[in-house]
Amino acid sequence: MIAPAENTLRTVLARFAQARIEHDIRPTGATSRALEDVSYTLCVMTDCQDIGEALEAADSLLAAGSSRRPVAGQRDKALAA
């Protein structure tokens, strides 16, 4: 699986959260479709069959991405060396 870009993954997670909230507050056919669409997108992005697994995979991908990112100041030191 090709890992999605962090900003793209965060955008889809935000869309999922918004769709979930809207559907929970006032469920309609439109909110149901929006939630299904973004759930499908998240499953495809994370190569998962289930939205619960996809959310866990997204969290893991974001955690792995942040652990590879240099801490502020480290990048400057590496460039100075």
C-alpha cells in the first residue's frame, strides 16, 4: 500500500468527523450518503475493509509520520553540519 500524504489523510479524517456529527445530529439520506462516501474513501486510503480498522490505521499512519518528522531545531542543525 502506498501511504497517503499526511495532509490528505487529515483532511479526510476531518470530513469523516464532520459527516459523523451531521448524521448523528440530523440523520437524512444526504448525511447517510456523505458518511458512506467519506468512510469508503478512508477505507480505500488505508487499505481496510472496515471503518473501525481504517480509523485505527489512519491513527497509526499519522503517528508513524510524526515520529519521522524532525523536531524543531534538529533540521536546522542537520543543515548546518
